[in-house]
Amino acid sequence: MKWMKWYIIIILAILALYILAEYKRPQPIDWTESFDKRDKIPYGTYVLHKEAKSLFGTDLIDVSEPMYNHMNENEDSGEVYVVITKDLKTSKADENELLNYVANGNTVFLSALSFTSSLEDTLGFKQEEYYFTDSSGKNPPAISLVNPEFSQDSSFSLADHAIDGHFSRFDTSKSLVLGMTSFNKVNFLRINIGEGVIYIHAAPKVFTNYFILKDNNVAYVEGVLAYLPKVPDLLLWDDFYTSGRYGNGQSVENSDTPLRVILSRPALRNAYFVALATILIYLLFQSKRRQRIIPIALPVRNATLDFVETISRVYYNQRNHLNIALKKVTYLLDHIRTNYNLQTQNLDDAFIDQLSARSGVERERVSAIIQQIHMLRASTYISGQELLQFSKAADEFKKAITG
């Protein structure tokens, strides 16, 4: 089958050329809006997460559980809790604990493109996305902070990507405006609750790698974070709502699964599914048997074990304890004859003296076992318990005289 050999060689050569071409081909930029701290793609938050420790001067702790788990019955104060994601989907229990957590003197920073309606109603705001339609690129959308420390012309923008999100409605009685867009839309709010503060930002893209590393945009991020407490007692970075495990509508590529890296990269994802298809095809064609069934060769049975098992079953069924005890006596006396060259026809005092002298075992112990032998020979029946007692005594005596 020489043709099969050449067929395999050609297939392998084509596969090698394809792999080489894929390796050399420039990889397209992944514009997935993951907001994940592990992603170095444009819309990941790797840069900010890495620099957060130096910005706040304290250790950073990643939180991989719902707000409720950490905030429930938490009476600590001085903590900063940061959530940056695409869609923040919280439960009613999360929101209740969030309010209590902030009221105790903690700070929460929330930035998302959408929030649950219950959270918006609780905090008194309405978040919406806006769409930039100017394709000329001459007037890109920009954002700025309203703090007097920033000059009025200090705005930040991305020339080729819109910065979406603003608040179409908010409670002016308890909300303080901190940031605006170039279209006079509010996108950054401060809400005081009890002894703590909630900061809400409507444009999470400004905290991603692409925005921070573009021009001097890092100054805007530093200005936003400047509102948060300096050197907090504890800095918490959310990894739960970002990873898509709480119904935030993100795709599986952003989920925290063992296949996350493979499924998040088009090339790896395609290779993974091709491998699965290849395995399925192989199993389909190899499932048909190619030869006759090979008969099972049973191992040679151990006749000795079968004999022992049969004899043991006979004795067990007969329940003849005396017969077993007398055989035990026979084996013990044979051991004495073999090792000490003593005649065992007469188990009298002379025999006891000789066995004690040759074995080094006390005469009283030798006499005791001989008396038990005489009692067995004179008996017509013994119980199972008596058999066990004699068997144990005989084994111990045999061990003693063997030394």
C-alpha cells in the first residue's frame, strides 16, 4: 500500500505549510470588551490592576465571589471596593448589603455600561449608552472632570473609538457630578450613603489598557482615582462580576473556565474544535472490529488452594471441634519430636523435665500445656470457645519453644 504512504506524507506537508502560514500571519487585534484584569487586549484592565497597588499604596485583594459574601455582616470601615465590568448584574441581596457596607464607612467604585434596574432605582440614576455618529474623526467624543483643580480644557478622548455611557437621569439632591462628556452629558457621580461613598462611572472603557496607554489619558484615570481614599485599610478588586459567572451577559470567552484562554483566542478555538472533530471521526471509523474476538485465556487454577478451601469447608460444616484440637496436638508433638528429638508416646513428668531443659521454657508452662493435651484426649466434646483457647495456647507455646 505505497499509495497510502505518499498520501500521508502529502497530508502532513500541507498541514505543516498551513501551520507555518498561520504562524507568520499577523494576528488581528482582539477588540473584545472583557474588562478582565488578566487580559492585555485593548479592552482588558491588566494595566490598571497591575498599577493599583502603587496608586493606592496598599495591598490589592482579588474578590471572586458576590458582593453579598464579603459585605454580609462586615462591620469593617475604610475599605475600597472596585468593580469595573461591561454589565453589572446584581441581586437584591447584593444591593442591600452594598448599602449597608457603604453606610458603615466604606467606599465602593462601580463602572459599567449597564446596571440592573433595581440598583439604578435604589441609587436614583438612569444609565444609558450614547452613539457617536461623526465618522470624520475630527470631533471625537471626549470626557473631562469638573473638579476645579483640573483646567477647563483638560479633556481626554480616543480618536477612533467612542467612549460610551452617560447618566440620563440622577437624583440631584444626593448625587454630586464629578465628570462630564463633550456633549454635556454626566458620566461620573458621587453618592453619599451614611458614613461612606459610592462612586459611579458610566464609561468603563476609560479604565482599560487601550485608553490608559493612549496619549496622556492616564492623567484622567489618575484624576478619577484621586477621589477615592488614599491608602485604604483594604483595597478589593472584583473578579466575580467581570468574569461572567453571575449572569452579566458576557460570552464564554470571558468566563473563568479552564478553557477560557483557548476559547478567547480564535486560532486556539478553531484548533480545539478541529481536534475534537478529528477525535470523533477517528472513533467513528475505528469502532468497527477488524479481527475476530480473541478468546480469553483463563489462568491456571491453584489446585492447592482449592483443596485447602474444600477441607476447610468440610471441617466448618461438621463443627467437630475436638477433632481439630487433636490434630493441633498432633502437629505440636511432631514439632517437638523434630526439633528436640524427644519421644512423645509418654507425656509424663520425665518428658516435661526433658522438654523444659532442652527448650529453656519454664517447667510450669510446659506442664500446663501437657495437662491441656491430656484433658483433650480424655474429652468427648469441646466447644468452639475451648478450641480457640487451646489453639492460641498451642501457638504461643510453639513460638516459645522455637525461640
